[in-house]
Amino acid sequence: MSQEPLVSVVMPCLNEEEAIGPCIEKIRRTFAGAAIDGEIVVCDNGSTDASVSIAERMGARVVYQPLRGYGNAYLKGFASARGRWLVMGDADDTYDFTMIPQFLHALSGEGHEFVTGSRYLGGGDAHITALHRYFGNPALTRILNLLFGTRYTDVYCGFRAFSREAYDRIRPVSPGMEFNLELAINAGLAGLRVKELPIVLAPRKGESKLRTFRDGWRSLRMMLLYSPNKLFLAPGTTLLALGLLIHLAVLLGLVRFGGRPASGVTAVFATIASVVGFEILSLGLHTKTYSWSRRFDRDNRALAGFYRRFKLETGLVLGAGLVAAGGGILVAIVVEWMRSDLLPLPHPEWASFAATLVIIGFSTLFSSLFISAMSMSRPEGSA
């Protein structure tokens, strides 16, 4: 193998002594048969069996990742790979590495930038466990496609290929099994030309490292983090607008029940909707700032424009103004209440409105400080 091979096949490994040998042998035969200048990189993730010695004996280059996790192993493996084209696949002998030339042809011959296998295109899912085959994988795939507008049929397939340039644009960070999901999401966010190839999954050799519910939740959590518009911004904006409209209608006497104007109870519901909506909206802005700082969010131009106009000082002034306005109304209400010998207030809706202003004002103050701290880590070159 040359010092700078054309292709690097990267495999994570954790106690795969039953399967690592057959995997390496298939890859070596494929390289020889297709005249591919390639290397095999095995990233050991803490194996206690003979996996490492088998891999080294068969000519693979072994690197070590002490941090446990499927994603951590791949991050180290890809960082150590030297090839122009990167191929990833598990070391459990479930993937047919003789298909590597087809993946490379889709990249170099057809101009695709991200090629991934699919066990559902050609009926290659027979050896997926029933829970993952019929529920877990299809559900996660549909959710991802809905949130990100992609058209994957198998987002959790671990047999993929892409160029070094494409990997640098994807720039994954996930440490666990959600790493595969992140690759698929970021390939879509980066606008890469994606192609799925039908593959057949073989029976696994050795013990599976997948933890169904833990890894499923981590995957769902990551998808929600990557889609703040749908999770936070839309419902937050809706609730905040609804709450403020109810406040306005109550204060103007437009809402009546049985001929009487709505007051305290209706205003309390308006406060709940306004405050909850604002907090959801604030969390969404926090999430978008985090995504922007990590280059997950494609829409960073809009966010950069927002921060050009809405500085920390702007948030502090706005928050202080809301607190002062709400506090002023509350002081006036308390003075009037004391003058009336603590009789029931004639307009309790103003107390709810003032409470809304104070709560949102304090939230604005501290959210501005928090977002300012997060935005310090935004990418170089952004506005």
C-alpha cells in the first residue's frame, strides 16, 4: 500500500475476533481484484479479545480510541485515514465489502458525494431484528425525512462512502450510535449529492453493541436538536402570539362571558400561554445558536443577520424595559389595592399582564447573557 492510498476503509472494532478476519480478507480481495490502491484502518475501541492481533497480522493498520463509543471510534479512524475516498463499515461481517467498487463508481464515476447503503431497497433487511426492522429504523428514517426534507430509506445503515472533502463538510461530532444519523442529516444540510445503493445484510458474528432504547432516544434527541424551527420556533411563536392577543383582547374588554367582560381567570391563561411560548422560543434560539456555532445549521446567514441587529446590550435594555414596565404596573396596582382597604381589584387582568411583562423581561435578560456566551464560539469567518 502507498503512503497516500486512494481509498481508506475504516472499521470500528470492539471485541470482534470472530468477524474481523473475514472482513479484512474480503476487503483485501476486493482491492486486489479491482486494482484499488487502498488501506484498511481498524480503530480499536478497547477490545479485550484477539481482535487487534488478528487485524495486525492480516495487514490492517490499527489505531486506538480509548474513549468508548461507536462515533468516537469512527472519529479517530477517519482522522487517521489517508485516502481520498473514505469507506465505512462495521467489523461484524454483516456488510458485503465486495461492493466497494460500486460505491466508488457512484462517487467518482457518477459524481455523487455521499453514497450510503440501504437494506430496504432490495429486500436486504431479512437479518435485521424484528424490532429494528419494522419499527425502530423505519420510524427514525421517516422522522428524519419529515424534519429535514430528505429521501432516505435506511438512515441507520453503516455501510457508506464519501470523499475526504465531503467528510470535512459534514464534520460529525456524535460519540455514539447516533453517529450514522448525524452523517445522514449533515449530508442533507450541506447539500451533498446523495445516492443509496441496495445492499443485503448478512447475519452478525459476535455480540451486538446496539442498545435499542438508549441509542434510539439519543438519535431522536439529536434530530430534535438539529431541527429547532419545527421543535421550538413554530410552537413558541404560536403560543406567544396567542397569549399576547388574549391579553390585548381582555385589556380592551373585547372578550365577554354572559355579558360580563373577561378578567382575572382569562388573563391568567393569557399569561401561561405568553410565558410558555416565550420560553420555548428562547430555547429555540439557544438551540439555533448552538447549531450555528457547531456549523450544524445551514441557515446561519439569517442568524448572523439577527445577531448584527440584536446585540447583548439590546437584549439587556429590552429585558430591563419589560421588567420596569411590568413592575410599574404592579406598583400602581398595589397602591390602588391598599387605598381600597385590600378590597378585590376592579381590574385583575392588569396584574396578570404585568406579571407577564416581568417574567418575560427577566427571561430576556438572562437569555441574552446566555446566548451571548454561546455565540462567542461561532465559526470563523461568520459575521
